[in-house]
Amino acid sequence: MIHSHIKFYIAASLPAITPVIAAESGLADLSLRINNTWLLVATAMVFMMHLGFATLEAGLTRSKNTVNILFKNFGVLALGILTYALCGFGVMYPDFIVGEGMEWIGFSGWGIGLPEGYDAANFQTGEYTYWTFFLFQAMFAATCATIVSGAVAERIKVPAFLIFSAIYVAFVYPWLGSWTWGNGWLADRGFHDFAGATVVHSVGGWAALAGVLVLGPRLGKYVNGTVKPMIGHSLPLATIGVFLLWFGWYGFNGGSVFSADPEVLSRVFVMTSLSASAGVVSAMLWSWIVQRKPDLTMMLNGALAGLVGVTAGADVLGVRAAIIIGTVGGILIVICVSGFDKLRVDDPVGALSVHLVNGIWGTLAVGIFSPGHRLGIQLLGVIATGASAFVMAVLIFLVLKYTIGVRVSEEEEMSGLDLGEHGMEAYTGFQIFTTQ
């Protein structure tokens, strides 16, 4: 009798249970679709950042090198995606076991494909698909290489830059990224880098510094102890570039939420906006004080400084912290741009000040302003990642220097890399006439 009652109860309950299961399944499917769609939109926004980098770098350099700048930025995007697909993704996400503590290098395999036992929709607990995750991460990898382009502009050989970018994106960037985002030893110690102030921007910045040091300054930049300004040819292009980058940063930071959670996503958008705005205002005011005139290029880089700085902790920081990070970042831009020049470190677009200096500052700021994170661990991550990135980048550049060479000839540098490296001009039909 008892068993018959149980059977009757279960049978009677089935019509009520079935709609509940169906409803839960429907909600899970809807959540997947919404989250995955947002992450794809964010991926497209990060893709557009590469147009921002291209126009910013072109605008801040001389017209005779415009084709070269555009060529590098366009080429490195495609090259970065392909090399990341070939092996970078496998290096960055090597299936480290959370909590092991000393995992620092690994490899999950060549190429890309669904992990064994998974289907595309069940990857990462069904929040987004495997393919979406790969493409979003590939855009970050290409961004890291693009950072190098601006710092070494106007004197690097195209083959050297492309080979360096391929090696760096295939092995160095993902290896160092695995320490944090791949559940490596830094992640186990509580190191926090939400969207890549260290993993992307500082790693790219250290590589840029290595390239600048190996190449040396542009001809005529430092003469008899003085700094000769080499003015960019198009501030409108540079301004458009920063607008595009700021827009794309909402995908860069917002996509790193990896869901369309309205509370977290809107918080990240707000902190990103506040920090960038504070960077603009502080760079404007500080340059006005120092130079007696407000400097547009400092404002542009001030916005980027705020964006880079808040990238490490946009998910855990409050309003005051975001504004302070952006404010300090904008001031750092003005100080460091002139500081690097005093050290004879020639960076045509300010990439070192934006990505390296503010990547470090933003990462450390998480330990200062977020109660749940320790400054010592943040510092450890900065030092370990930075030292490794710099050493590896120097080695790659030195090998290239003593094999194929990294710097164009003096004649080519003076006439411009557009004609020397590409045999074409960005602005055909325009000539500058000089009289003897």
C-alpha cells in the first residue's frame, strides 16, 4: 500500500514538475543567449579598438610614416588572431587545477577546438560558448602586440616587427597571462587583474620598452642634450582614435564581466567612464600648469591613462577610487612623457606612459583601494610579470637585431618608411616644396 501511494504521488506530481523543469531549462537557454550575445558585441567593440590604435598612432606620427603605421596595426590584428589560435590559446589556458599553488607553465594543445566532453554551449557552465570565449581572448592578445607598434614607430623594419609580434603573442603573452587568467600561481595567491592592466597593458608596455631600448631614438630626436619635438601630422586623426578606443573600452572592460549581469556590468561601465574622465581633466590641468598652455595630446593620453588604470579593478572599485585612479593617471602622463624624453627613451605616441606606467599604477591601486586584495600580492604580480615580459622581449629583439636587423637605414628613416618599406604614400598628390 505504501509503495502504491508513492507511485500515485509521483504520477500525480509529474504534470506539475514537468513545466518547472521546462521553465528552468528555458531560462538557462535564455541566459546563455543573452550572455553570449553581449560577449560577442564586446568582442566586436574590442576589434574596433584596433582602428582606434591605428588612427591614434598615425595621427601622432609624421605623415611620411602613415602607411607604415596603418600596415602594422592592420597586419598585427590578423597575425595575432592566427598565432593565438595556433598555440597561444593553449598556452594561456592550460587546464591548471585551481588551488595547486605552483603551476606556472602548461600547454593544453595546438590549435583550437572543443575540449573533450564539452559541447560549445556547455563551456564555462553554459554562460557563453567556447568559440565566443576564444575570439574575445584573441582580441586581447592582438591588443598586447599593438601596444608595441606605437612605441617603436618611425624606425623599425616591418619584418622584424611582424616576427616579434608573432612570437610574443604565440608564447610570451599567453604564458604570462596563464599565471593570472589561466588559474596559475598568481591567481592562487589572490592576484587580481580584472581586464588586463598587467596581463595585457603592462605586458605590452614592457615589450614596447624593450623595443625602444634596442632600437634607440629616432634620428634628430635628441641633439646636443636637447629634445627636438617631432610633431604628429594629424591631431584630428589622433582624436578620432581616442574616441574609438574609449568606446571600445566598454567592450574591453564590460566584456570581462563574462555575463550580461545588469548590476556588475553597469558598475564596470560607470567606473570606466569616471576614471577616463578624471584622467582627461587632470592631464589637461597639469599640462596647463606645466606648459602654460592646455595640451590636447596630453588630454588624449590622459583619457587612455584613466582607462588603463581602472582596467585592473573596475569590478571591485568604488566611485572615489575610480576617480583617484584616473586623476593620478592623468598626472602621470604629463610627468612620464617628459621624463622618458629626459632619459632619451624615444616613444613617439606615449605608449610607455599610458600602458606600462598606468598599467602598473592601476594594478597596485587594487591593493590600495580594494579591502579584499593585498598590495603585496599585487606588487608581486607586477614585478614577476614585468620582469619576465621585459627579459623575454629583449631576448627576442636582440636575436632579430643580430640576424635580420630591426632598424631601417638612415636614408630610409629620413625619407619615410612609407616609400622605403612599402613603396607607396598615404597622401599622394601632396608635395612639400622647399627653397635652398
